[in-house]
Amino acid sequence: MIRRTSDPWPLSPDLRKVELWLALIYDTSVLIEDSLEDGQERMEAARPARALKIGNLHLGEGLVMAPMAGITDLSFRLIARRFGADLVTSEMVSAEGVVRGNASTRSLLQTHPEEKPFAVQLFGEGPRIVAEAARIVADEGVDLIDLNLGCSVSKVIRQGAGAALLLEPQRVSRIVAALRHAVTVPVTVKIRSGWSREQINAVEVARRAEDAGADAVTIHPRTVRQGFSGAADWDLIRKIKAEVSIPIIGNGDVRQPEQVGQMRDLTGCDGVMIGRAAMGNPWIFRQARQLARGEVPQRPDVFERLEVMLEQLRLHQEHRQGRSLTAGVRSLLVWYSRGLPGSSRLRGALSGCGGFGEMIEVCGSFFAALAESGLGEGCEASREG
């Protein structure tokens, strides 16, 4: 079963200590609650200039949080939703693992009512296994199934899944058709430009996906061999949009909120997917909405950064499901410090920490010092999209 939880999230003693430190310098009696509620209220109050609809899902302005392996767990997704993401997606999930009932695979499907609509991204090499996995998760309340056609990790490629499927467009057609037959929820695919510069076939794959019954296509316009190097070819997004009638979601090189509107204007895409730029920076969704309404985007100060970081740590701690207490914590702390004065020293200090409590103490001291000095207010770093 997909685990749903609606329990309150108590702070651990270590997190409580940091919260008390913050309260000594700044009145935080209602900061965390007000900050996150404000983000939700702004999201609900927004009047989308361009509405995105995928199947039966109405997705507001079409701000989509990208699936990222090892990153987009429940804590990440809940924070993204609170700050304005219209759709959040699980980490990449093995279709075979779902069908076999693998415990670690099932843990990736943990969800919460607050994050709906919730999409699950599956990877697999054949129609039967992917369709069966989709049927299982759809029966448990998932709102959308996404098929990964872009992962270039070696063990995924060796299975004939992920980006390997770009080399076999006919197999893509069969898998999408099987998905469409298996579930009633919307089905989407996420693709890259092609395998290499000499094998760019994204337009063909997008057409095949549409013909087989896909409800939308997300395109990250880099080749598999590029990885995340070089520039994303936004013009390819425009070409695909001109060739298919289903919604197209653009992805890649959206590092700042201003680039959401730029991608829409240059490509005509129906939605924009944001990935690495949202790591430790959920405000990018709120800011993109503000810009769409003609408002000046609100930059987080050091206090808001710490408040939201504490909340994500609390969620991460509550929903870690058997993972070690320190798993992912160091990365999370680094994300929220990027762009702040002294963040490189903090990274060095965190690398020498031996446990959860020590990491929290080092990070709390870092933010307390920034607050006392008045540094770090309104700072934002350039993020990879």
C-alpha cells in the first residue's frame, strides 16, 4: 500500500534547539506556520494567465516540480507544493520493484493528502511490467503516471529502460499504449532530445507518445550523452510544441523565476518543469507566480530560509522510513545555505560532522551568526534548472 500520513510532525530535540536559538534573535512564535501558510495562500490566490490541463487534472499555471532520484522525497514535495508547485512527482520508481512489492521501492511511494495532485514516475523496459506497476499505484490513489524516457544511469540503461528507450521508438509506442489501457489517470512521458547529437529524435518520440495515448510530454532538450552539460536547446521545445496537440512541458536551464516566463514566451510550452533550481529554493515557484501577476518577486531573508529549512528537516525526519537519521541531511543543509555569505565554510564544517545533532548545531550557529550580523538578507544564488 502507498503509505499516507497526516500525523503532526514534532521537532526532535536537535531541531528544537535551533528553533530556540532563532527565537532569541527574532520572534519566531508563529514564523514557521505563517511563512508556509502565506505561501499556500499566495498559491491559491493566484489567477493563472495560462492554465495547464493534463487529462482530467487542472494544474493552474503549470509549474511542475521535476522528479529527481534521491531528492524529491515526501518532505521535498510537501515544501514545493506549499510554495506554489502545481504538480509534484515522486523520485524515479522501478516498475519491477512495484510489482514485486520491494520494500525500498514501496517506500518511494509514500504520500500525504497535502501534496495532491501527486504523480509517480515509473521506469521499466517492457509494456507488461510497466502497465502492471501503473495499475497498482493508480489503484492506490496516484493522480498521474509519468514514464521515464530520459534517465542515463548505467544500471537503468543496462535494463533497456530510461533513456535506452529513445533508441527504440516503437517500443515507446507499445509501452505508452499499454499504460493507457491499464489506467484511467493521465499518462505522460518525460524525454530528452535523443541519444546523441547525431541521434536527435525527440519530435518522433513525442508524436509516437501522443498517438499511443499519452496526455502530455515533458522535454528536457539535452541529449543523453550531454547529461547536464552544455545548454538546453529551448528551440527544440518549440519544434515539438508545433508538431503535437497534447500539452508540452519544458524543462532545462530554468535557474531563476524570470526564466519561467522566458521559456513560455520563446517556446509556447504549456507548462514549465523546475528541478535542481528548487533544491533549497522552493521560493522559485512563488516568485514565478508573482512575476506572472506583474508583481515584484519576494526574496527570502535569512530568517525565512531557516524557518523553511527547519520545516523540511522536520518532515524529512518524520518520513525517513528506515533510512539512517543523517541520510540526506547534509545535502539539505547545504542547499538552503547556497548563496549566503560564508556558505563555503559551512560546507566544510558539515563535512567534518559525525552525526545529526552536530550537523544541526553547526548549521544553527551559522544562521544565528548571519542573523546577528544582518548579512544574507534577500540573497539568492543561481541554481541549475
